[in-house]
Amino acid sequence: MQIDHASIEAHLGIAENELLDHLGELIKADAREFAPKDTGTLAASIDHEVDDQVLRVGSNLDRAIWMEEGTKPHVIRPKNARALFWPGAEHPWALVNHPGTMAQPFLRPALWIRREAA
């Protein structure tokens, strides 16, 4: 009897990718549920992909990491204008001292949920 290791590895790789894709769907659904819903844009941006037995779940939005981890107090300066202004501001500002943002984790809690094998 001869064992075809290459065939076994090929089939295992396919099965692993299918399992990771299923797991990715579950994690994505939970991350979307846990994401802050101010506009729904962040939740809608969460997706997953499987590539060669590697699962990635995340968002392509720059602010996703700020929501997940929060931000420290920081200064905001204008980039394309001489001053900052927004509706309700008393006047244009040369800079704004932002107090920071509290973390609102949504990816890590979705990742760490205990799941049963399907």
C-alpha cells in the first residue's frame, strides 16, 4: 500500500480553507454586531478573507483601529486650509486639543468568543 501524501495535503488544505471561511463568517457577523453604530459605516466595512490557510477579519477604514484601540489626547491641525471650522464652532481654530477617544473594541471580542466546531 502506498500513501499519496501530496493528495492528502491538497485535500486537507481545501478542508482547512473551508473551515476558516466558515469561522470567518461567524467572527465577521459578531464583529459587525459589536461595532459602534453611529452611522453603520464601520460595521458594513467589516469583512473576512481566507488565503492559503490564513484567515483575516477586519475593516479597510482607517478609523477602525481608532475605534478598536482608542486614541490618546492629541492635537488636530488643519491640513488643507489655514484653520479648522465645523458647524456650531464659535470661530475658525488654528488647532484643536482633542481629549482622545475611549476604545470600543469590536474585533477582539468577536475573535475570542468560544465557538463549537461545526
